[in-house]
Amino acid sequence: MTNIVVPELGESVVEARIARWLKKEGDRVEAGEPVVELETEKIDLEVNVETGGVIKSIKRQEGDDVKIGELLAVLDESAAGKPASGPNGAGAAAAAQKSAPAARAAQPTNAAAEGPKATPTAKRIAKDHDVNLGAVQGSGSSGRVMKQDVQNAIARPAAPAPSVPAAARPAAPPAPRPTGERSERRERMSKRRETIARRLVEAQRTAAMLTTFNEVDMTALMGLRERRKEAFKKQYGINLGIASFFVKASIAALRAFPRINAEIQGNEIVYKDYFDIGIAVGAEGGLVVPVIRDADQLTFAQIELAIRDFAARAGDGTLTLEDLTGGTFTITNGGVFGSLLSTPILNPPQVGILGLHKIQDRAIPLNGQVAIRPMMYLALSYDHRIVDGREAVQFLVKVKEFIEDPGHLLLES
């Protein structure tokens, strides 16, 4: 007998939730085959068996919270390969042996019917609504089918009018609520959402968090991007965004104010002489912060490629625990959702987070005249226990200077 237990889940992750059993008691499994899906605060993962056998007993049920090393099920390896027992005994085994060629012949058809790769959530929704995944166009990396792809397939009319593009069709209005009906529904928080809620409260309770603001004129940066975008894309195969400039500007400012790149451990300040920059990304189950390691040693193109890769893998659920652990400083861009101004919350144990916002034309005084310029508000939330207000303000001023003079930033890099 072999125990199937909760595996190591990565740095700082000690608990998971059983999302779905892929096998049931009595099922045969092959070595390396997944038997259960676990949901953690950071990613979802499958637990595979190391040897073949039969699932003898399942100890924990779907929805249970479990810890590392906790028993999930018991696998009987001695039952692997044994003929079926019971009233029919050898007759059943003989019938199975006789039909084996036919079963093997049918396998390719069954495999093809499974359709493209899909996230566990997409598979569950497709099964619940009798949607053929093979007919769904995946929007994830490598064509992986996402939750939204299945939902779009469910909502799509059977025969849309050919003259109206799908993207231009307005969403169907919700059905009117019957008069007098006041229904409610309850939905258990996902493991990730529970962790986000807990960590946000902890961040405000344990840190002396303050936020300081500034604004930056994006004219020079946008002009540089416009001049270089075609050559950059031709050379690297990717668009030149603004994120890489803010990563580089933040690193230059962190060098000038190293306590914003540090953390508190007990009564000590731990200074980091490396720059692992977290980039907040909105994902299906909640915000995740994958980390660009040693970002100070990367080029603009390498940073842009890393961010694009993170966004794609956050969308299709393939980020790893290693992608999401660590980090010395975080950048979050609420502007992509239209936010004009916000106060980002710290990502403990980090003591600084930079918030970017929507670029909007505004009237500003310039050389004694009123000018219309593309402006962005910047916000730095910081832990006042080790970062003084003067440092925080000067940090933002430094970022502003680099962004408004990107040529100087290139020299610094």
C-alpha cells in the first residue's frame, strides 16, 4: 500500500483545498497519472501517483482544506494488473482480454474527442453545460481553452447574423427579476481569494502603511515609443510598452533609496542588493504577482517578454509557485482597467509598492503657458516603520525624473 499525500506546495504555502477528485475508489491508475486537483492560494496543481495501482480508499473529500503531508488516499499497487474479481471471475477477465484490441483501436478516437488543452475550470463548465471543448476556440497560450472561452460559447447564439461581427454585438440584457423576488446565493471563496483577503487585512494591521502621490508627464516616453516601436518590434518580435521603463526607473530609484527594497525581520532591516520586481497581474481567480528575477540585469526587451509571458500564463493558469514567490518590490498598473488614482496595498514582507494609473490628457502650466499633456498619477505605498516620508517622496520624484527623461534612463541602464 502507498499513501497519496499533499505534496510540498512551495515557499510559504502550507495549505490547499481539494478542488476535484479525478479518480474514485476502485479506479485503476497508471504511474504518473493525476488523481486529484488541489487549489492553493497561488496556483492550482494536480497530484500524480508515482506507481500504478488501484485507488483503495479516499480519505478527504472535495472542498476539504488539507495541509502538506496530510493523507489524501491509499493506493494498492498489488492490485495493478490483476484480473477483475467477483461473481464472473475469470469469465470477465477473458472477456476483457478478448475485447482489448477493440479497446486499443478506440483509444485514438477518444483522445481526439477530448479536444484541445483546457483549464480545470473550463473543463468543469463545459461538462456542466454539455459543451464540446473541441469546438471551442481557445484564447490561452498555445490555444488553451479558458473559462471565458467556454462561457462565450455557451452564450453565443446558434446562428449569429453574418453581417454583424461577434465583437460588435451587445451583450444580451439580463432577464428581468420577477416582481417581489429577492433571492440571494452563496458561493465559497476560492483559496486564492481567501488568501488575498487575509493578506490585505494583515498588511494594514501589521504595517504602518502610508501612500504618497506625484504625477508624471508621459510626453517624452510616448514620443520615444512612437519613434522606436517599429524597429523594436522588428528586432524582438514584441511591442515596446511602458512597463519596462517603469521597472528600470524603479530599480534606479531603489538604488538611491535602498530601504524601499528591504524588509523587516524581527528587529532587523534586511537590505537586498538584488532587484526581484513583482508585476501584479489580474487572473481568473484573483490578483497574482509573478516576479521578474534580477530585473536590473535584463534589457528592456527581456523585461517586456517576461511580462507578456506572465500575463499569458496567468490567463491560462500555468504560472508556477516559483514564478510567484519572493520579490523585493512590486509594480501594479490599475490604469489598464481605467483607474485614474488609487492607493495600492503592500505585498508583505515588501515595504514598497508603486501604483501606475491611466494616462489622460490634462491642462498643466508649462513655461508660463497652459499646455495639454498626457499625464499619469503615480502612487507609492510604503511601510513607515522603516521608510520615512522624505524617502518616499524623493523616490517618486526620482521615478518621475527618469520617465520624463527616458534618454537619461537608458544611460543609467
